[in-house]
Amino acid sequence: MDKPLYKGEEIKKLLNQRAPILMVDTLYEVSDNGATTGLTIEADNFFNLDGQFTEPGLIEHMAQSASAFVGYNAIKSNSSAAPVGYIGEIKNFKLAGRLPKAGDKLLTTVTVQSVVMNITLFTAETKTGDTTVASCQMKLSV
Amino acid sequence: MEKQELINQVNEVLAEEFEVETSDIAPDAVIKETLQLDSLSLVDLVALIESTFSVKIQNSELSSIKTFADLYEFIYARIAK
């Protein structure tokens, strides 16, 4: 994968969330209809339970991945700040296997399926390495 | 694709997605009422039509699609092109 577009502290330009619930640390790629993001799960991650990253954390990570895509496009359109978005709906969430654990690196691809008015339907797929961890559909209102 | 074949297919995919009976779907019925669409589920309708028929509905075109007959005509016209 090429050099990240945003990582570390820079990611805060794209997202309104802050520690301890900032769940994206890298934006790798952006295309016309989606983006690829990442998160390294630290041992003290807010969503860890007994060393495992839990489902709410995965969903938050996926939602913030979609927000990072929206934020990136806003910044590219000369907006001074990332817009505030709201999750309208999450459905078809599937946990494909085991939950990730501290130290794992999540790689998530979000893809725009449809845009109606100010609501965008995304699909999201999260992997660790080549293994799919989870997927879902979500609607984001901006 | 014949028009009646398209109508049957549209009705089947809508009935499955929005959990209604195909018998509930009449050409003159209002889509939003029959399928109980809100602003969120309207996005599902647009995505479903695009994924099933490869027909994209633009925001500006949505307001002209009120009944199922409107939707059939919209899809058929674009498939026929």
C-alpha cells in the first residue's frame, strides 16, 4: 500500500472524534466512491474487553472510516473543518470470525453504494491481514 | 426484457426487501405509503434498483417517481436505451 494520506495526529483534521473514542488512525487511500482506513488496536483501547476489541468498537471504527472519507472530501473541497455526520442506520453487521485483539491492525474499506439527498449508504469491510473480521452496511447523514 | 417481466421482477425484489406481499403492490399505489418508506429506507430503494437493474436514480429524478407505475416506466425507459 502506498504512503498514507493522513495518519497519527493529522487524522484529526478529517474526524471530529477525539480520544478515547477516536477509532481511525490512518487514511490510506481515497477513490471517487470509497476509502481505505486503518487502526492499530492499542492495549488500552476504550473498546477493549479482556484484551479483545469488541463489536461496538468495530462498528465505531467502520463508522469513523466512512466519516474519514466524508471529511477528506470536505477538506479537498476547501471546507475549513470536517462536517459533523450522524449514523442513520447500521444493518447486516456480520462478525466473520474471532474478535481482533490488542496489537492487531485493522484495515477497513468503505464503499459508497448510493447517495440520496444528504444520506449516504456505505458498505464496510474490516480485515486483519487477509482475514475478514466484520462487515456491515451503514447510512450516514451529513 | 418485456415490460411485464420487468414489472414482476421489480415487485418481487421490492416485496422481499421491504417485507410486503407482491399482491400489496399495485401500479397506482404510492410507493412511500405501500412500502412505508422514510428518508433512510428511501436510500435502500435507490440502492436496490441500482444493484438489481443497473439503473441509477438521481436525486432530481426522485420527486417524479411517486407510484409503482412511475417506477416501472422510469426503469423500463432506461433499460430500453
